[in-house]
Amino acid sequence: MYKVLLADDEMLDLEGMKQFIPWSELGMEVVGAVNNGFSACEVMEKQPIDILVTDINMPNMSGLELARRAIGYKSDLRILFVSGYQDFHYVKQALSLKAVSYVLKPMDDNELIASLTSVKQALDEEKQRRDAEETYQDMIPMAKNDLLIRLFEGELSWGQSEKLQKLTVSYRLNLLLWPLHVVVLELDDLAWMPVEHVDAAQQEMLNSFLYEMNEVAKRHGMEHGCKLSRYRLAILMPDNGIHECISDMYRTAKALFSGSMTVGVGEAVYGLDQLNISYQQALEAIDGKMFFGKGQRIDYVDVRRAPALDDARILEFRLDALFNAMSHYELVRIHDEIDNLFYSVNALRSKFTVHNLAMYMVWKLDQYLHTLGEDLFEMLGMQLHNLDVLLQFDTTQEIRSWFVRKVFEISEILHQKASSKNSKLIREILKMVKDQLHENLTLKDIAYQFSFSPNYLGHLFKEEVGKTFSEVLIQMRMDRARELLKDPVLKIYQIADQVGYRYLPYFSRQFKDTFGMTPMEYRKREG
């Protein structure tokens, strides 16, 4: 609704306009009806007015003087004059004040309505134009953001499109000072967190981070940047001034945010068509915090790929040494062997490779525990999908700390079990079972050999191991079968026989119940 102010010293005319004009149907609202210019000014001081309808001839302050003051309050105000005077002098002055209409008294309601309708149409058109302009202005940063991202990704070919050339001028990219670097800023700790887990306070901090870092860059004359994600920002920084700008960013981040910020710097390039090179380098530098730590500036030159592990056998050797230390509960040696492992890990320069290697180390640990009749995830009270936690770590030090805690926890559990009075008996039973998997073993046979009743031995076994004898026997047979299936020479029926199954369909069903696929399907997948 457009706000209308009426001013007329003749009360009958004032009340007539107020009562007999269908203001709401015109999309207008009368917010004031006064009989002098001073009162009208008081209304305009308190609230914005879109349309002023005023008599030209009023005592003390004429309608013309009121109009001049009203324009001072709001330059785009629409003014409609009413007057009983037909003197051309007044009409001429009214037109000089950009009056949109001039209605003579005695007023014809229809004439006034027609004038107001014309005013509303003009206001509507102006609003549409203004909205379109605001929308366009709002779209400029978004369009520029998209353009820079496409430049960084190497999706655009500059110099071949007239439209792209015009965009460089429109966004002032033609004024860049070369050489320059692509610099990527990342707010640590929240980067890995899924969107649905980010609370309102954290989201506000992310938004503030992007805004404040952009403002620091602008203070240093670096106006070209784009949002890469909710926690990452890329900014073009000329070679001259980059150090001062990044230092200022760190001071600002330290003052405003509780978390740390890592900055990755690509090497200097000399043209828009080379920005994707510096951008990819900056991303690789950001990933370098896996090795250099969080909360610092990392230049690409410092994270160029180093040689990988010299030999896979070294990794296996170190894992075997770690498992041996665990089995003997040698805590100092466990710590040293983990250090040896992560010394090798730090030779890698790929975050993806480090995560995969960490997953492999956990998998090997689980395999080792299976040889002891243990299950990694049961021991730690966690599910397999909880290993996603490894992907949330930003540094090898964080992965190492997690791995140390878990290995010590497992070693402690193993030590406690080994210290129990019945552990030696159970280990002997497991060893015998492992050596005789090809035979048709039963709990009754084992109990007879160790001079126990089957019921008592079954109870003792379940208490010590946490599983029944039958469950452990099946697991050991299935694990052995899985290993044998990797040998393409062996027939499936031969493998079944070697792990104690004389009836092939039963073996296949048992294998599928354990691993979710038949022996043949497993062999094809592994082959």
C-alpha cells in the first residue's frame, strides 16, 4: 500500500478527499490529513510518504513551499496539486516541482481518481524497475562468483569469446596486477562436519568467516574472491602485498574466531588462462595440513609430492612388529612401532592416500585379531561405519593419536584376557582347532581330549571368548576358506574339504551366511 498525505486548509475538501476516494481499491492508505503545511512536515518527519496531495493556496505555508520541503524529505515523492486558482503562474511553478498532476477545484472525484491511478501506475513501474535493478545488483556477486569458480576449474577458454571478454571488463578482471596467486582459506575443524550437524552458532561463524576475510582482502585492494564452500574462500592476491594481507587475515581470524584457519597458496601465474594451475596448487597446499598441521600458511612449493613408501614389504614388516609388541603387552615398543609406521606415512603427500593407508592399517589390525579369535569392532564397541571418523581428521598427528589410543586399548584388553586363569587353556584349544580344521571337530571331541565335560567346557569357552565354541569354529573355518579361495588352482569342493565340510551345498550356504556371497562369487570378485 502506498502511503498518502493530504493537506488542504478547507476542511470540507479535506474530508471529502479522505471519505469519498476509494483509497484501498487504489492500493493506497491515507496516513495523514492535515490543514496546514507545518503539520504536513511533522507527519513527513515521522514516516515516509509516497504521495502528497496538497492545495496550492494555504495560509502561512503555501502548497508550493510545502512541496519544496517534501522533496527534501523524499526526492522521489509524487506530488498532486489541487487548487481553485487557474492562474498559469501557479501551474508553471507546480510543473517545475515535478508535480505529477494538477486538479482544479471544485474537484471532480473521477478526475482525482484518474490522476491517482496514473500516479499509482508510475509508482508501480518505478518499483518494478528498482526491484529489477536490485535483483541485478544482487546477481552480480553471484555471477562473478560462478565465473571465478569456472575459471579456477579451467572450464573457460579466454580469448575465444567476445562475451567473456566483456565480462572481464564488467567485473574489472582486466585490471588485475600480474603476477598473482590463488589463495584458498579454510576454517578448520568445521570443514569435515556434515551440513545437518552444523548448529546455528557454527553456521553464523562460517558466514562471518567468509565475510570478514573478504573485507580484509578488500582493505588491501584485493577485491576479487569467491566462495568455494561454506568453509572455504578463494582470493586472487598479487605477488606484491600477499604477505601483508595474509598476516592481517590471521590477526583478524584470531581476534574473531575460536577455531584455526589454514591458508593454501598457489604459485604465481601471469594470466587468466593460468588461474586453474595456481588454484589446484592452492587446494593441494590446503591438503598439506595433513602433514604440516592446521592453522598456518602453506605454500604449494612446500608440499610437492615426495616419494611414497619405499616398499610395501616395509609397511608389512612394521605392522607385524607392532602386532608382536601388542601380543607381548610391551607398551614402550608399541609406541615406538607406531612412530615408525607414521614416519613412513609422513613421506606421502596425498591426503587421500593417507586416509586409505590408515584404513588399511585398521583392516590389518582386525585381521590379526581374528587369528586370536578376537574381533576389532566388538572389542572397541563400535561399528564398521564408525571408521568414517578417520576422514574427519585433518592431520596425520590426529590420525596417529586416534590409532595410538585404540591400539593401547586393544593391547590392554588382550593382556587382561591373557592374564585370566583359563586363557592358556583356551589358547591351546584354539591352536588345536586351527590345526585340525579339516577334521569333523565337535565340542564333545575337544572336551574328551582335555578331560572336561562338554557342558562345562562349553560354558568356560563362552565365558572366556564371548562366543560359543560352534560360532568360533565356523568363523575360523570361513576365514580359512576365504584365504584358500584366493588360490585359483584349488577347486571349491577341495577347499570345502580342507576346512571340514564334506557336503558342498552346506559349505556354500554357510559361506554366504557369513560373507553375504557364495564362494564362487567371492572368488570372482577377488580375481
